[in-house]
Amino acid sequence: MKYSFDDLKGRNCVITGGFGVIGYALCEGLASAGVNMAVISRSAGKSPKAEEISKEYGVKCIGISASTLDKDALLAARDEVHEKLGKIDILINCAGGNSPKATCKVEQMSAGDDLADSFYGLDINGFKDVFDLNFQGTLLATMIFTKDMIDAGKGNVLNISSMNSIRPLTKIPAYSAAKGAINNFTQWYAVHVAQMGIRCNAIAPGFFLTDQNRFLLTDEATGELKPRGKKIIANTPTHKFGEPEDLIGAMLWLLSDISSFVTGIIVPVDGGYSAFGGV
């Protein structure tokens, strides 16, 4: 028997957040395997990236402007996918991110700290926005874009979680909580639809520099690592940040029939961070 990712060729994938740093790398990985895709992004209407992918890889790629928190917009997006690509075989929930409004200024509280710099000073609306963007967006997209899989008796869902879900980081309680919820939902949903022929797994990236976390890890003026960024590197055995392309192998494996007996798992892609105890 020949083992490859050839079975993915010609399948149709919906990917949310596909024009972000990580999402775009996943799109290129999908395209390299011959997967057609619809990229759901709030910036899709202004971006030429879908057309660029189509030209470079010879696959169908369309961009659809929609928020993953807007049910009506996602239903309209599904109709457009059906019209332009056909039935949906794969869903990748990649939309997400953090916000300064849901980020504490101090890592750990000390006597005499200003409460405004701690958990007690968080903007509850900012917390809700981050949680909803990451978790509710995944939940709603899964409800809408997997109906074709139910009808077909087969399909694949891949959620993009985070190492924060396994080892919560200081300063970012909303993001960590939301990604933890995604892990739990990944396992729950995998069980719920297992007998329908649908698999559901997640990838938990370690530390990648993205637009969402750059303000926490690097100095805007100099580009040098802040103490927090240096601490991350010191606790990652490979002593480097991940590159978005590092996620492609795990993604293709989980989407391919090669992993047909794999469902309900969260795969760390983290340079050994989750295996390291600090000493």
C-alpha cells in the first residue's frame, strides 16, 4: 500500500481565520495537497490572497467576508461555498486571537500592586470578546459547516487550539480559558459524531510570533525580545519560536485518511515546551 496525502486532493475545505499568520500557512499547506478551500475572514473582501493561492497551486480558493460570531453571515457563506466549490468535506477552525483588554499587566500579584494591573482590573467586555472570538466562533462554525459531513457520513474537523490550553500562561486568562474550552469541545464533539463518520481533532501550537501576541513578546521600537519572550525561549527545548509552516505536517496527517482511527486528540506542536519542566 502507498502511504501519502493523495487522498486529500480535490476535497473541499472551509477554513476560518485563514488570512492570519498561521491560517495562511495552513492554506498553503492545504493547497499544496490539492485541497480546494473557502477562507472565511473579516478581511477577505480586501485581500488578494485567495486569488494568489489559486494561481500558485492550481486549486480553487475563494475568500468570503464574514465574522465567525455572525450566524446569518456564516449561513450565507455556506451557500456561497456550495455554489462555488460544492459540498464541504473539511472544516478548520483557525479564527481566534487575544486582546490587550483581556491581558493583565502583571504576571503574578504582589503585596502593594495596583489592582488595576491584575486580574481584578480586567475589562469584562474585553474578556468576553476574546472568549467568544476563540470558543463561540469555533462552536458556531462547527454547527453550520459540518452539515454536509452528516449527510455524507464522513468528514473531518480540525480545531486550532494553543499550548495555553494545556499550560495556562500568566497575563492572558481569557485566551487560555477559551483554548481550554476548545480542547474540551474537541473531545466532546469527536465522541458525539464518531458513529457519523466524522473525526475531530485539534492542534495546540506552542509559541509562534503572530499579530496577536507580538505586543507581549517583543519591543515595538527595537524588535528585541521582552523578558517574557526571553523566558519563553528559555523554556522551549528547541530554543526558538515556531514557524507557521511547522504546523502543516500535523495538519495534513490529521486530515488525511492515514489517521482514520485518530479522533478526539490534541496534538502539541511546541518545540518540546509541554515536555520541559524548567530544569
